[in-house]
Amino acid sequence: MGFADFGGFMRLRHLAMALSNLPPHPQHDVSLEQYATEGDFAARWVAEIVERGDLNGQTRVVDLGAGNGILGIGCHLAGAATTLLIEKDKHCQHDYEGVEWLIGDVKEWDGNDVDLVIMNPPWGAQISMADRPFLETAFNSDAKVIYLLHSDKATHIQPLAKSLNWDGEIALSGAFKLPALYEHHRSREGVTKVTVWRFIRN
Ligand code: SAH
């Protein structure tokens, strides 16, 4: 989609630069499965959300497993009304005007006061089912729409969503470079394919 203007808020290139310049995710805790999203991909994702009409000046956004906040801050820069970043690892937190942090477990969030949940949670590759609390929290929240990034190999997401009355479609596909910490998960090409899902209530 090039440098198209979206929503009149910020050009894609500027958004990608702003997000690439955030303090990097410390990525020091293997057990928390910290696969950080890159600025360019985060910007494309946010642009896609805006183009689909899921994000405007009224939208309250919650980013689950926020890391350095790249996804939530992307939504904030695209004009979200409020942005809450939820992250267990306190080393990820940094001051950023206009967004709030909840440093704690995803399960501590009550699921209220939200229109859009965005997340790139742990995929459950290091600790089996580590993604479940994220999926359950999001699907049981008050959100109208949920965006979720996961490994393209995951097969459990759609059945779980369906059982909780959410319909999913693929919004974006991409490739992730995993940090050296996760070397053993790399494919031959050195990247892992990812899918961004968009869920709405059925
Ligand atoms: N959303 C960021 C980070 C993705 S990595 C990005 O896309 O770059 C997943 C994040 O979830 C990590 O920062 C990890 O510390 C956090 N996390 C893992 N388990 C968690 C839990 N139970 N509650 C809250 N955050 C958790």
C-alpha cells in the first residue's frame, strides 16, 4: 500500500519510523516467549486496521502482552481514543505520552472499557498453551474486534474462537525473524511465517 495516507492521521512511512524508534524489547526472558514485532510490519498492520474501519478517534485499544508497546502505540499514533498496554515484564515499560501501562499478568485485566484488542502473545512454543490465557481473556472481553498475530502453523485458534462465538478471517500474512534466543525454532529460511487474524463476534 506504499506511502498512502490512512485515516488522515499519519503516513505509513512515518508510522513505521516512529515504531522502529521505540526502545527495543529487552527480550531477555525466554520463558515469556518474547518475539517482538518489527516497526514496518506493525505499521502495515495498524494501517490495515484503519483501512478496515476498526480504528478511529473513538476506539479504546488494549494491547495484551505489549512488550515495548509497539502494537498499542501504533494504534495510539493512528488516533485511538485510549490505549492500555498490558505486559508482565516490567523491563519493557518506558514512558510514552498518551498511553497507559498495566504491568502484570494478562489475567489481571478485567476485559472492560475496550473496543479493540490487539496482540502478539506468546505462541506456546516454549511453554505449551502459554497463549491460552491471552486468547481466553480477549475472547471473553468486551471488545468488538480482536487482532491476533500467531504462527501460521497454529491450528487451535479458529476452533477456540468459534466455540466462544467469534468469527475469524486472515487480515495479513508475513514473516518474522525470531531472535537468536529462539534459533532452534527457525525454519531453513531463517524466518517463521505468521498470520494476523481479525475476529468479530458472530
Ligand atoms: N506485543 C509485542 C511483544 C510480543 S512478545 C510485540 O509484538 O512486539 C509477547 C509478550 O508477552 C512478551 O513481551 C512477554 O513478556 C509478554 N507476556 C508473556 N506472558 C505474559 C502474561 N502471562 N501476561 C502478560 N504478558 C505476558
